[in-house]
Amino acid sequence: MVRHLTSLYDFTPEELEKIIDLGIDVKKNPEKYATALKDKTLLMIFEKPSLRTRVSFEVGMTQMGGHGIFYSIADSPMGKKESIEDTVKTSSRFVDIIMARLFEHEHIMKMAQHSDVPVINALTNFSHPCQIACDLQIIKEKKGKLKGLKLAYFGDSNNNVTHSLLYGCSMVGMDVAVASPKGIEYEPQKKVVEKAKEYASKHGSKILITNDAVEAAKNADIIYTDSWMSYHIPKEKEAERVQLFKPYQVNSVLMKHAKPDAVFMNCLPAMRGYEQTAEVIDGSQSIVFDQAENRLHIQKAIMLFLLGKMK
Ligand code: CP
Ligand code: NVA
């Protein structure tokens, strides 16, 4: 059976933990994997911009003996002269694995449904599973464990990163608190919160959705934020959103409500003065560049797992 990564729920919690541990091993011993994907080709379909995802997947393939092809939707007949189904049915005759960064989540689901090779969600408006697998790896490296930790997230929460954090953290037994403005446009989607609560109840961990930033930050081990202006948000919404999200900005006052050894994370790209202040992202508690580096190691682990190369 072909395995895909459309959402972290495509993995069992045990598989997710194994992939995180593989990411840790790949990082420590890259030479062990230098030919693991020899002669394999990854097709990388992009409908939105990217730095980390594009470069880490392409470098990851190169470092494991394979090859990545960058393919912009702007250069593709997909959605204009060709359906998603025909695009992936054709592509999967050429390549061994496909990743796609798309607007609509249904489109990645459709790709997975029609592909003969593994399909990876490299971000949709709804979720960003590769990012959160990477985040769990860096948290485990920095804190020595996952279960029992508390992650607090601030800002735009009807958001791909928030949804995947709720899935991923609940799968590994972490507490999650999400603080955002009131309203369905800004709060995490109910179906995600319900699923996260189901996992949390199995582990005895807690999920808190609140409009109170201080309540969310209390005793957190990890303080996390994401862009107020995700790739799909139109520029004309910026002024309104900045006002609305300002009470959820991560600044040094908010950081003080977390544990003294709390770390600060942001999946990047980040705007200083928006979702966090410069003193926080450039300060001693910030681990954002160690976090970004792990995109490389975890992408390798994800591809090894999906291609059946995990030992
Ligand atoms: N965090 C992340 O996915 O970054 P890019 O948009 O640069 O790929
Ligand atoms: N929520 C952000 C994540 C960027 C990696 C966006 O969709 O732009």
C-alpha cells in the first residue's frame, strides 16, 4: 500500500515518534543515509512561495543520493488545461515521490487519491504536517522528551500551523494552549480541536482554546507563534489583522508568564514587530534557526519512511 503524508493523522503516534527519532539519527549520522535514496526522484510542486520547504527537500534528496525537481504551478497546465488527477497520474509514472505546497487542502487529498507514489503535503491553507514533525524533533532534542510538556501558541489560529500543532502535540501527549482573537475566522477549526481532545484524553493531557494570552502562556515550556499574514491572506487585510492580533504578540512581558527555561519558536518566515518582537526572536530563549535547520533532517526521515527505507 502506498503511504502518503496529507496530515499527521496519516501516521500512528508510534510511527510519528519513530520518524522523529529517525530525524534525530539522520542529523547525527548523515553519512549513514548518503545513498539511501540513490536514483530516486522527488517532484516538488509549488503554488505558493517557500524558502525552507523548497531548499530542505531539494538538499535532502541530494544528500541521500537522489534528485529533486522544482516545479512551479505557474509553469504547469494543472488547473488550466489539465486536471489534478491527470497531473499526478502522469507524474507518478516518472518520479518516485511527490510533494506539493497548495492553497486548497482538498487538492492535496485528490493528489494522494490518484497518485501511485507517496504524496507529501508541503503546506495547504489547512495544515502543515512536515513543519510540525520538525518542531517535535527540535523540542525533543532541546527538552529531552515530548510527553508532559506544554506548548502555548499565540495569534492567527484558524491556521495551518496551529491545526498541525494540535494534531502532532496531542499525538505525543503534550498539553496545548491556543490563544487567539474571538471568532471562527481566527480560532482553530472545531473538528481539529475535537480530534486533538480525543488524543489528549488518551494521554491525560490538556487542550485549551482561549482568548486570553496570559492564561495560555502560564507555565508553558514552549511559546510558539506564526505569521499574521500567511501566504494566502490578501495584503488588503493587513492593517485590520495587525490591530486584531496585537494583544497576542509574543513580547518579553508575555514570555515572563512561561517557565523560566521556556523556548521560543516560530516556523518562519517571521516579521519582527508583528507576531513577535525583535527582542524575543533574537533573544536567548529563541530556537528558531535550530528549528528551521531541522526541516532538512525531518524531510529526510519523512521521505525514508514513505519510501519504505526506514530501518
Ligand atoms: N516554515 C516554512 O514552511 O517555511 P517556507 O514557507 O519558507 O517553506
Ligand atoms: N501559516 C504560514 C506558515 C508559513 C510556513 C503560511 O501559511 O504562510
